[in-house]
Amino acid sequence: MIEIFIGLMSLALITGIMFARFSRPRARFLFTRNLVVRPIDGKLTLVIRAANLRQNVVQDASAQLRMLRDEITQENFRIRRVIDLPLVRSQHPMFVLGWTIMHVIDESSPLISETVESLKKAGAAFVLSVSGTDETTGQLLMSRAEYSHEDIRWNAAFRDILEELEDGTLRLDYGRFHDVEPLTDSEIVNPT
């Protein structure tokens, strides 16, 4: 009787562990390969595009963008600092299709005095974290993207992925999701 009990409990435990492992939803968030810096509403803005490839809604999504950079302290000690970059909108109530994540480079931004050369010298990297609750299962989904200073495209913009079909319906073309195009001369901002 003890042998049967242990056998049944072991089978139930292993089945439960396997089910929990394989039934956990995956985030399936898509992030662009590059960051772009371009003017939006007259202000220089760092832009990243994200998309939800799941077939359902991600509720109460939140995003955090951080810059990592090497600095030398007053005591001549080399340290890797993590600096929060505030976003225009860090919360999304229903992350269904796409999300344009933006950080305005103004007087309060840690990037205000950064240049292509200074970011390279500091070994700057950017980490974007996105999380939210799966509407169907109620489980937390998390994903992140990492970018180096070389991934920034200055004076560029993402190609539009929204297109209208002949019957008037709108369609997202994820084949152009990562495409970046240079700004026209009238739109260019000099990355000093």
C-alpha cells in the first residue's frame, strides 16, 4: 500500500511540474534592432518600437529604459552606472499591437550633453524592460531588449508599418518593423 501511494504521488508530482513548466506563457514581444534619435514635437527624442506578437491582450504593460555607462568617480574609481531614462509614456493599459517607446532628450535628460563620441567613450548601453499581465492566464510576462551605443541611428525614423488595404482595412506589415530610413534635410537635427 505504501508503494502504491508513493508511486501515485510521484506520478502526480512529476505531471504537475511538467504541466507548470510547459503551460507557462511566453512574452513574445518584438523589439526593433535599433534605436532612433529624431525630433518629435520640436524636441529631440530617443525612440524604440515594440510589438506584441501574442494573439491576446497584455494588460497594464509597463516599460523601463535604462542607460549603462562607464564613469570615473572623484576618487578615480571606475564604475558602471545605471541611469534611468524617463519615458513619455511608461504604462500601456492594453498592449495589443504596437508601442512606440520614447524618451525626450531635454534639459532634464541624462542624454542632453551626450554625443556619438561620448557614448562610445563611455561604452554606453541601453536596456529596455517591458512587462505586463497576460489577459487570458493572468500570469506576468516579462521581456527585455539590449542595445549598444552603436545601435543608435541619429537623424533617422522607423518606416511606417501601418498600411491601408483596398477594402479600407488596416494591416500591420511586420516585414518592415526593423526598417530605418534617414530623415529629410528639413527634419535633420545635428547630434552635437
